[in-house]
Amino acid sequence: MSLRSLLLLTSLATGAAAASLKNCNASSLFSLNSYSLSPASPSPGQDVVLNLGYTVPDGLVVSGGETVYQFTFNFIPLDPTTNPLCQDIPCPLGPGTYANATKSVWPSGISGSFTSTMRWMDGGDQNYLCLQIAGKV
């Protein structure tokens, strides 16, 4: 699975600063078991890994949907981007527990506050999963 788009959006606000991660929708269909950035305080040009663990519940098979990326920089919302969900996860995706690690380079950039949100959606208004990365550099 590739979460490179989320990391690219997050990379607009770079530098040596810790980013906080959180589950942004507790009523999502998937259980978000674990999530982390490694290292937690990336430096410009350093490799950073987004680790994500989640569980698809029994009885659910995902064969489509969309990934919506939202980004706010210095409290200014930018236009969201949408990709086919199966571009980011292997489809069909059946019940079970999954772990993914996506590596990217944390580039140099501008300073300020940022929030980056990734939502896996069913193509309607139901969230499969929601992860938010926020920080200040």
C-alpha cells in the first residue's frame, strides 16, 4: 500500500519538529490499531516511515471507494485531492488485520502549522479509516 500522497502533503511543512498523529473518526468501519511516524521528529532530507496498522471487520470486503486527502497550512485549507481507494490499498480487501509501512524523504520547506488528513471512504459518506497528522515547524 502506498501512503506517499499523505506524506507528500505533509512535507509542505517540514523541519525538525514532532508531528502528532490521531484517529480522526472513531466511528470508522476499520479499527485503527496503531500509527506512528519514525522518527517522530524528522529532519529535512531524512527518511521518514509512516507505520499503519488496521483491522477490517468480519463480513466486510472492500472492492472500491476513494481516498480523500485534505491539507491545511497556517490555518488556510487547500483544495482536497481524491484518488481511487484501490490505488492506495490492495483490492479486494477482506476481513483481517493489516500492517503497512511507507517510506518517504522528509524534504526541506517552509515553516508554520499544518494538518494533513487522509480518509478512506466507501464512495459515499461512510469512513473506512481516517488518520490525521498535525504539527508546527
